[in-house]
Amino acid sequence: MASEPPHPAIERIERAVSRIEQAAAARAYDADSMARRHAALRERMEEAVAALDELIAREDGDKS
């Protein structure tokens, strides 16, 4: 039994689905990457604010 070649419309649909899947995967990767960068930045900002708080507390203690 010989199989017929796929219809051109089906091939176009399959290629479109493949492109959509690739775009979705890239978007998910970008979102994950941004979340990691945000978490790292948030941690660094917390450390900077804590250091400033410590510095202000020391300066306030020196004035007393």
C-alpha cells in the first residue's frame, strides 16, 4: 500500500505549529531569565539598604 504525500496545507499547518512552539519556548525561557535577574537584583538592593541602615545607625550612635 503506497502512502500519499501529505497535503501542502497540512505541511504549512505543521510548520506553523512548530514555529509557535519554538516561540512559546523562547518566551518561557525569557520570562524565567527575567525572574532570575529580578531576584538577584532584589537581593543586592536588600543588601545595599541593610548596609545603609547600618551606616545610618552608626552615625546616629556617634552623635549621641
